[in-house]
Amino acid sequence: MSPRMRLHHQTHPDHHPGAQPAVVAAVAIGGAAGAVARYGAERLWPTGAAAFPWTVLLINTVGCFLMGVLMVTLKRRFPGAPRLISPLLGTGLLGGFTTFSHYTDNVRQLFGEGRPGYAVGCLLLTIVAALAAVTAGAFSAHAVLGRGYALQDGAR
Amino acid sequence: MTDWLLVAAGGLVGAPVRYLLGVDAKFRLHTAFPWGTFAANAGAALLLGFLAEAVTDGELGNRLQLLLAVGFCGALSTWSTFSYELLTFTSARRVALAAGYLALTVGAGVGLSFAGAAVARAAL
């Protein structure tokens, strides 16, 4: 083995673990796709500045549900999945699809438009919907995969 | 077509910045608290509040909004990762950590959104 290769095999404690270019690229591609999907939904179902921002609320709810499904599915069903799947679909696609900043800005704008009821409603309803959705997603994945496992065990 | 490309370009940068903030925070701080996601969400809320007030109407303003507000800020910030982190905390019975993380993120996010807008109004 050449000295150069040996050098390469040494661990670098100063290096960021996990920040490899391939993972960053996967997150970037997923993020671009997620942002485009969100923009498509916002163009399809636009909400005015003084209206209740249902579209962003729905985007975030769907994204949280899918994140719960994805994370549990990857962990339980595909623990050996390619390491770029989770960065691509989770951190990238769903992370880029859902948005926290548009949520906070909707709340601010609703206060500015003189709709404090809508603002507080959006503030609280989003929290409840996001938490319920991610929990429901994780639970349904557990339920579906759990039964799948039991059937497999029984067949064996 | 340009509209979609601008949003995609913003997302192409925003999401990996969030990811790298998370990796960096984990590396530097070694805490269970997801400072990376928090920083991404708080930073995006501040920037979007600023942009919403600072960017003017018209062709250029519209394009800047698509690139920076819809694409970059939208993808830099996240609800899905945020909610999954909260679920992991509550599943591990770390309810106080989850409640603190939720309250801090939402409080800082809304506060910074107002702060960004105020800075834009004062500066312009």
C-alpha cells in the first residue's frame, strides 16, 4: 500500500462526519424537487394575504405525515437501503417541500392584515396538524410493517 | 418556465445549507437539542420577514421572491424534519425537551419574522 493510500485510510477527527459531497448533492436535488412541488401547490391553490393559508398548512401536514412514514419504513423495512435515500427523500425532498418560514410569515402577515384570529389559528393549528401528521405517519408505517413482519414470521 | 427554475435553484441551495447546519451543530455541540434545524428555521424566518417587506413589486422583485423567498427560504426551513425530531423526543419520553424545542422554535420564528420585516421597513 502506498503511503498516500495509507494516509487516506486514517481517520480525520477534525472532519465533519456525514458531510460528504454525495450526501450534500442528494439533499440539494431533493430540496429543489421539494421546493418546486410546493410552488406548484401554491400556484394551484393560491391563498390571498388576508385569507387563511390553507395551502401552506396542507403542504406542511402532508410533508410531516410522509416524513413519519418514510423514517419508520427506512428504519424497519430497509435498514440496508442505499445511504443516499434518506438524505434525498427525507432531508431534501420532504424538508424542501415543507416550510417553516412561510408558516411564520403567514402568521406575521395575518396580524398585519388585521386578522389576529386567523393568525393565532394558523399558529396553533399548524403545530397540532404537523404533530398529529408525523405521529399518524409513523404509526401507520409501524402498523403496516408490523403486520408484514408477523406474516413473514408465521410463514417461516 | 423561468419561474420554476428560480424556485428550483433556491431549493437546490436552501436544503443543503440546512443539512450542513445540522451536521455542523452535531459536530460542534454534541447535544440532543437539534440546533442545526433550529438555526435553519430561525434564519429562514428572519430572512423571509425581511424579504417580504424589502423586495419590491415588478419583474426583478418577482424573480427575487421566487428565488429567495419561495425557493431558498422555503427549502432552508422545514416542518417535516422539525416534527420528526419532536416525535423522536416524545417517543423517548423526553417531553420537556420536545416542549422546549417546539416553544423556542415557534417563538423565535414568529419573533424573527417580525424583526426581519421591521429591519426592512427601517432600512428602506
